[in-house]
Amino acid sequence: MADEPAPEPPRFDAAFRETFRALLKWRRDVRRFRKDAPPAGLLRELIDLVCLAPSVGNSQPWRFVTVNAGDRRAAIRDNFEACNRASLADYSGERAGIYARLKLAGLEEAPVHLAVFVDSATTTGQGLGRRTMPESLSYSVVATVHTLWLAARAHGLGVGWVSILDPKAVHATLDLPKSWWLVAYLCIGYPREEHLDPELERHGWQAREPVEKFLVER
């Protein structure tokens, strides 16, 4: 039987590229959410999309945990509060004041809590591409997080990455396999406000650096 011809790849025109640029610019780390939930089935649709992200050796090491139980959410909030107090103690003066005014989590408001893990023991992919860089498994999961951020934004949703957490405590709270390591705890929902500039920049924490600072030629 003859091989079927490959489908024609899509052509992305200037209008699409400009829309994509706008999507990147309007992707924000959201901290303030409305409490109304996304439509039923939308989260699953987003997960289907993010599983198209690249992974080393096609290992697909991402694992998604929706956190719905009230007692587990309460434990995550307690975890955050403890870590947040410790983080505040690291700053002083004006910097401490800015930190104290920032709302660093949407844990109370966000209708969706999604914890994203890497399965370090996955056999999918047969270990291809990660003998010398085993951390590429985790990098693959980070790619799904960024893909989710963009896909959610395209549906009008915001995503907040809560990094002020003890990952071991999160793992215990969610009662997961030992080989799963936390990569990101995400709050997802509709933003209460929309801004083009990042919140940390707007409140004087840190401005964006020029691209030239990050580009090195050899």
C-alpha cells in the first residue's frame, strides 16, 4: 500500500504573527482572580493542548493534579503562609514594604488549582536524550507550563505560578508517588484586572531588562 502524501503544513501570515506577539505580551502572572469557574471541560481542553509541548526523547514526563478537596487546599494555603512569612524576613527597608504589599498568591480566589509534576521514574521515551542531562525531564515539564500559560490566555484565563511553597510538603499533602517532583503549583481563573505591564514592574519591584543583556555571541 502506497504511503499517503503528507498534509500541507499551515502557513502563518503576518496577521497571525502579530496576534501571537500580542498573546506573548499579554501573558501575565495573575495574582487576583474572579471566583467564577471556567466552563466545564475547558481545563481538559487546555491539558490536551499542553500535551503537544516538546519533551526530551518524547518522554512526556508531565503529571497534572487538580486540587479540589477543601482540606488539601487549606493545607496548601498554610504551606504558602509559612513560606511567605519566611520570605518576607529576607527583605528590609523599602524592598520589604513592597513585598508586604504584593499579593503573591491567588490561592483563596482562584477556582482552579493545578499542580504540575515531573515523573522522574518514567520509562516512556526509553531514556533517550537525558543520559548526560537528566534535568531535561524537568525542563520538558516547564515547556508545558509555558504552553498552558499561553493557551489559557487565549481563552481569557489567567495563570499564577505560586513558587513560595515547600515542595516536599505539597507532595505529602497531595499523597503522590515518590517519583513525582513538583515543578509548578498553578492558580487558574479569570483575572480581576488586566494590565499590559507585569505587576512586579508596576509596583517597583523589578523592571524588564534590555534584551542585549541576555544575548551573547561567541
